[in-house]
Amino acid sequence: MLFGAHISISKGYEHAVKEALSIGANTMQFFSRNPRGSAAKALDPSDIEKAEELCKEQDFGPLVAHAPYTLNLASTKEETRDFALMVLKDDMERLEVAKVPYMVLHPGSHLGEGVEQGVRKIASGIKQVVTGREKVMLLLETMAGAGSEVGYTFEQLYDIMDSTGMPEKFGICIDTCHLLGAGYDVIGHLDAVLAEFDRILGLGKIKAVHLNDSKFPLASRKDRHANLGEGELGLETIKNIITHPALKDKPFLLETPGGMENYKKEIEKLKQMAGD
């Protein structure tokens, strides 16, 4: 099974893969650039090549990038949307060079204009960035629905992808904390939630899973991650998720509090639960 965590690439891709391996991970996620700014470190072809060799040698991957939190394709401000489009386009090109197959994106927040307008703007934005010829697949993340977030229902995510005219070019990253916050009862009705996802989007769309417990209960519309077993989901639900036939082959990526030492403990715990 594939268990990983969020690792910094500030010291390069090869160093990041080694860091991930040191905590028992066999996949990882990283920010494509400064998560709250626009700075992006120059790519080093030698570093990329060494990281690729290490991944092959260790049967490690896939690598999953995460776009900065500051990007908002549904913004009411033109300069904010233009910035998001510029960064997203640049990151997709950089990730193609780095041979990273996936990039996770928070769809955006409509800031009072309504979900329908938000969906339209997000779809229009990603259509300007994604041509369909890229080797990097953009993954829309399932959101909790906090504030004016768009993408907290399966229908909204479907509408965004469908409105691009090329829905087959996009995937989904589900977040367990966000699903609960949005009102999907993965605790008591995981099979039903996944069946609904399959009906609306198709289970094949799931390319990655953010594995997080939640500090808030079902339908709270709040996004507050908790350590595994220390939130509303609990370890039994986490085990049901990682061993579910529809999900067990996906990369599970931790975004839980506590840093590297905690990631190491939680990956060990996940391996025990999975029987690895």
C-alpha cells in the first residue's frame, strides 16, 4: 500500500524523497512553491534525475504536488485570478519537467458571487491552463465547504470538470477531513458515500487521498485536521478507508499536525492497520 506525507522540497527533490523514505513512506506530497506566496525555487536537472533514479530503485511514488493556498480561480478580483492562472500555468510546466504526475488544487472560493458563478470561473480558469496534452494531471480537491468554498459536493466538482469540455483530463483528490465536514458520512456509511461518488464522478477519478482525522463533526463545514484517531473519524474509520477495495491502491497522504516525527508514527500505525 502507498502511505506518505507532506514533505518539503526546499532542499531538492532527491533530499525530499530521502526524507520521506526515512519515515517509512513510499509516496509523498509537496508544495509546488511557497504555499502562501509566489516564490518558486529554480529546478535542478541533476537533482530531478537523481530523485527519479532513487524512486525507481526504492519503488517509490507517485509524487504529488499541491498548489499554493493563495490561488483562487473564483476570485471577484481580476488581478487575483490572473495571479492564480500565471502560477498554475508555471507550476504545471515545472512539474512536467520534474516528471511529477499529479498536482492537487483547491478549486476556489466564490466570495459572495454564488456557487454557480464560482464553478463557471474555476472551469474557465483551468481551461486556460490545461490544454489536455500535459503529462501532469490536475486534481481538484474535495473541500469542506468553509466560507464560500466551491467544490464541497461531488456535483460541484463534476460541474467544474464537465464545464471545461474535457472532463477526462482531470482527477480528484479526496480529503477525509473535508468529506466529513462537507456532510459525507464516511464514518457510518462509507460504502454509500463511495457509491454516490461513483455515480456522479466515477471511482476512477480518485487519484490520491488526503488522510486526515477531523477536529469537527459531520456537516460542520469546517476544515480542521486532527491526528489519526484523535478526531471525529477515529481509527476504525481510518482503517475502513485505507482497506476499502475502491481506495486501497491509492496514495494516502498525511496532512496531520506534528511534523515529521508524527508522520513516522502515523505511517507505522497505518501499516499495522493495513497488515503490511
